Amino acid sequence: MGRILLLHPDLGVGGAERLVVDAALALKSGGHEVKFVTTHHDTNHCFMETKDGTIPVTVYGDWLPRHIYGRFFALCAYIRMIYAAFCILLFENIPDIVFCDLVSICIPILKLRCPRVLFYVHFPDQLLSSKGGLLKTIYRAPLNYLEEYTTGKANKILVNSQFTQGVFEKTFKKLKIETEILYPTVHTEFFDKTKILPLERVIDRKLPKNSFILLSINRYERKKDLHLCIEAMSILQTLLRKDFENIYLIMAGGYDKRVEENVEHYLELIGLADELHVSDHIIFLRSPSDQEKVSLLHHADVVVYTPRNEHFGIVPLEAMYAGKAVIAQNSGGPKESIKNGQTGFLVDSDSSDFAGKMRIFVCDATMRTQFGKDGKQRFMDLFSFNAFEEKLNAIVKRLLENRENQKTE
């Protein structure tokens, strides 16, 4: 068994953070000694396993700026991760493997003393920051070069989906490195052990007993296309007329007051709901706890997932494990996780398409139930925590064995 250190930029709440926490749990279950190093960890905005001591967390460089007057986020992230990497070399017991993700600039530094670096690609960073004018292009050029160069220095590269694998190959054409897919998962043991809270306790509001609950779980970011949910509710109101009375949409979003876009977009969505006259049927929640999120999935009838070209998307998996039908965009990771017409519906990026599928599930309880059952079975067959744990530990075992073989040669 080995010592494995997981290095992640900001250990908050999100899909990437859930993935690395699950990786830590899987590796710990495999008998490895694991810990986190990060540049920021807010115990009021994190997953429980990083708060309750399940996985130890050390923070380096939180004093460094995250941006400069609202700009240069990527550059600051690079600087913070470089600092964290040097701190690992200077102050930590050198691990057998470093598992890092999101920011690759740290890899060459880590390899000065660390035998193996495993890099997990959620999506090429340069594609997430591609919009902008000439100055943005000039600013990004050296960062993009460094991203490709440093990514290629990893001993092993994992990606989260076939979609991301294809994008990776097209983006980093100079890298002649084979990638391996490791699908994200859901920590099902936590789901199974979590006490379900009454819905009114989670949303601080009592709904009619026969209410139909649509649930959206996503960070309050514009790229998540959350407006489609609200627009679809407006269309659904027209389609169902009186039958719309007891239909509610709960929007549970990751919200960090340090992030200007979270604050702005939250207010924008509230304004849109008012403008479309559906505010009485939409409940906004900010950064629900893990227990609250599991409870929301339990009480929901259907989960709506609006992001376009999502790299993978953990929410559809959580919904399927909870036995809920899913409506998602027909792009990116959901095309791999959802079986269209059997575990959910894949639709175009159009609010009327979302509304049409919402109406089907509202009107057909038998279909809704069957989709939920089929979704849970699909999760167990392809995306279970056991499958994730076995594959990750097998990859780590090969890396450790390769290291030992090199020592004996």
C-alpha cells in the first residue's frame, strides 16, 4: 500500500470536488494512506468527509490572491498551485503518488521529488476560458502552452468520459499519451446512511401533500443554463393550466459569496421567475448541505439537468441512484450516463423541449416510476462506487508496481 496525496485547488462544493473526495475515499478503502492538500478549504462550504476528519486536509497559499481586480483568475490559480506544490516538497512526507486535477502547472514541480503523478482531466482549462478579445488571446497563449506541456509530464492521465477524451485528443494534439476513462461515481454508502429530512425542513416551506416536485441541482453559474428551467416552468404553466397549481421547481445551487457570478446570477434567476410570473412555484436554495441534497433527491419526482456540453455531470448519476427520472441536454456526458427513452429524456437546448418532457412525466406516473427503476439499475451496472473503487485502485496498483520495477532494474 502507498502514501497518496491529493492536490486540488479549491476544496469546496462542486462536481470536481466530489470526484476527488470520492477518489480519496476509494483509495482509503483500498488500504492506502491518503490526505488532501489544497489552496483553500472553507469548512462551511465543503463536503463532510473533508470537514469531519475522514480525509485530513492541509491548506497552503490561501493568503495568495485568487484574482487581480476581478481579472487574471487563471494566472492566480497557477501561482497558488505552484506555491502549494513547493510546500508539498518542503513540508510534507513525500508521497508515493500525487493525484492532482484541474491545474497541471504543478506537475513538473511535484516530479522533482515525487515518484509518480496521476492527473485527472475534467476538461481542458483553455476551452473553459476561450471567450474574449485580442488581449485575452495574448494573455491565454502562454497559459495554454503551459497547460499542454505540463499535462504531458504526468505519469498517467485519466479523463471523466468519452466526450472529454475526444476533446482532450483534439485539443492537445502534440501529446502522444493514451488516456484512460474513469467515470465519476456517487458515494452510495453516504446516500444509504443519510437520514432523510422532511421536505418542509429543507425548503423552510410547507407544500401541498399532492405536490409534484421538479429538482435542479447546479452551481449558480450562467454556463449551467439554469434559465431553461424557469422558462420551461412558464411554458408548462400554459400547457397544464389548472393542473399546474401544485407543481413546484426547487433550484438547489452551489453558492459561494466570494464568487461574483454566483451572487449576480442568483439574483438574475429570481428576477426571471418574477418576470415570467412563476415565482410562487420556484424555490431557490443556496448551497444545501449533503444531507439536504440527498433529502431533496428523495422527495423529488423528476430531476432536471440543464448544462450544455457538460464534461460528465454527477447530478444525473445521483438522480439515477435515487431512482428518479432525468431530463437533460442531449450533449456531453449525459449522453453516456442517461439512456434516452429508458432512464430519462435527452432534449435540445430549448425550454419548450424541457417543458414538453416535464409534461409527460407529470401526466404519466407509471412511466416516471419505470424510468426511475431502470435508471437505478443502469447506475448499478455501469457507475457504482464499487466499480469506481476497483478501477482506481487497479490503476494506482500498476503505478506503484511500475515504480518498484524501476527500482530493481
